[in-house]
Amino acid sequence: MGKRRMPDLYRAPFPLYSIKVDPNTGLVITAGGGGASKTGIKNAVHFLDLQLVGEHQYSASLLHAHDTDTRATMNMAVGNGVIAAGQDGTCCLMKFKHCTQRGGKIIHKDDNSAQQGSARRRAGKGDKVGQDGAAASGDMSDMKDETAHILVTGLAEVQSDLNPRDPLQKVVRFSPDLKLLLTGATDGHIRVWEFPSLKKKFDFKAHEGEIEDLDMSPGNKHLVTVGRDFACSVWSGNQLAMGLNWHETMPQLAEKTYRYMACRFGRVEDQKDALRLYTVQIPHKRDRKPPPCYLTKWDGKSLLPMLTASCGTEVISSLAVSDSGTFLGLGTVTGSVSIYIAFSLQKLYYVQESHGIVVTDLAFLPDSLKYKNIKGNNETAMLSVAVDSRCQVHTLANRRYFPIWLVVFFCGLMVVGVILLLQYLFPGFI
């Protein structure tokens, strides 16, 4: 652990702001761009194929680049073959399909439907396919090789920020059951749409100032929101249920010296009905001698604080939780990346300044059996992206455990050995 140069898994031709792993296809989806400024830096969503090379090395190849014109994607959510992308003050929804072309036919991997290569279809704006980003429309009957393709289709856009000056969506999430789409923006509003109909369900002011993060618990029972106004709030529908107070675990700290930065729900391994909420608190003001940031673990049902731990003096910029709820990932504004164990909030992995600048997003590889071969001999693997245009992979090697019977056996041997030694040194001791 410590400061060392991490190899790049992939490098994009633009700053990267978001990364997700589609649990159905295993595609790594990352996005970003230079925005509307005429600097020549593109705005795009890239679809990557991740492969394990050997036991510990990874490689990623670009399958498809989807151009997003003059708008950079700043945040993303992926669910059931749909990408919800935050672009300026709107949430743009795009449908994607992972296909292979075989003998002049396009085979959809999700439904095995085939489209004759000689048939023509109408392609919408930005709807591209192929490794080189060629348009999907046109005569493809002369292509006989088997090649991976990504079909991207624009579905709809919703206005997610009504800030009159520089509107910007800050965060987007699908609910765990994929029935709701939730966004938070700089105007302090939470907007909730029914999905896929996109009928607006709620629009309410949750915080004074920008929304930093939000997450919804399984069953859609609790919506937790984080704002720049020092508040972390719990909502039932559009009604405020309670506010969280992490200072209960750190009473020596003065109020309003820290603000919440991120929130995530996570499962508890081997406990089917248990749930945890994790929040990150960062200093409100920067001092010459930087104070530490903090991680707090909450009971996911009662929402009472359970444990708070320091996570270093580098300001945290991103938080991720693994599917099993076992691991937490943290990225910092100085480019460092770390992995913590959720049970004790103990640091297991740390690379100082792994990226050259702020880490913008993190994503763990799914825990499903389908992707265990991608993890190789690793207990977990996490992807990170940053403004330096780099995508990196961070792994934790499998820890070796001793079976409980073996531990008991050795303990018994030690007890017997101690008794025999005492009998030898002190005859008649027993």
C-alpha cells in the first residue's frame, strides 16, 4: 500500500466522470467529455469489454463509442438495458443492446432475435453500432465475421434541474426494483419519475442549495438525500421522516464543521434481512492542517448510527459499496483510492494518488457467479475513473482462512502440550 504508479486499464480521449458495470451483460460503461466548450474535446459514452489476462492482470477493449454531441455525461445510472445520463440540466435516457454479428445477421444476446444483414433500419440521432462507431443502418450483408456490437437508441429526456443559472443534474439513481427514476440537482430539488413511463411522481425541495447524493433502500421504504446544507435527510415519499445526526458518535466535534458528502445502502453478508447505510462526512472548510474525513455506518432499518471511523485527511470525492455489502470503496480529490471492510470500517487497500486528479466515480464488479471468472483469484475488484481520463482496476487478493475445526484442533494440542510441560517441570503437578 502507499504511493505507487497503477497501470491504466483504459484511457479515454476526454475527462471521465462516471463508470458503471451492467450486471446483465458485464459491459463496463464509462462516460464524460469536455462539455459545450469548443476545445475539440469530445463528449461520449464508451462501452468496454473487460477481460482477465492471467491470474491478476486485466485488459479492456473499446466496443463502442456513443457520441453525446455538446453535452458531457456527469453522472449515470444503469438498469435493465437503459442508461440514465445526467447531461447539463437534463436526464437523458438511452437503451443499449449487446449483440454479435454472425454471417450477415445481428444476434441480440438478450433475446437471441436476428436481423438480416441486408435489411435496412432507421437509425436515430447518435444511434451507432460497431467497434469503430459506424452507423448501424445500411447494407451489412457483406460482413460475414462474428463481431461484438452495441446498439444505442435514444428513448427520452426529462428536465431534472430548473436552476435558472447553469442548471446541472448532480446525481441519478434507479430504485432497487427499477420502478422509479430519481434525480437530484443544484436547485435542491428531488425529482422522482415512474419508470419506464416517466410520469412524474414527486418534485420537492429537499435541501437548501445543491443535492450531493441520494440513495433508496430495498423495497423503496427509505429515500436518503445529502445536501450541501449540512443535512442528511430521510424521506417517505415526499414527506420528511427524519434527519440523521452522525455527531452522536463524535460529540467532541463542533456542529457545522463537517458536511455530508455521500450516502449508500448496502446489504449485510450472510444476513438476508439486514441492511446498512453508509455516509461520508468531509470538512466544511479547508485548513492548513487538514482534519480527517469520516465514514459512518448506520442500521438500515432504525437508521441509528452504529460506528464512525476516520478515513484519512484526503478529502473524499466518491463512495461505492460492493453488491454483497462486504466492501466499501473511497476515492479522493487528490486521486487516491482505498477499499474498506464494511464490518469494522478498517482499511484493507490504499494507493496514494493512483490518479493524477480527483476520482469522480467508482464501481465494484458484480458478485454474481457469472463474473467470478473475471475476478480471478481476487476477493473483490473495483474500477475507478478520474478527470485525468484514466480508468483503473483495483483488486483485493483472496484472504486465506483456516477452518474452525483446524483452529480448535491446534488449540487442543497447545493445551495438551502445556499440561505435559508442567508435569515434566513440576512432577506431581496434576
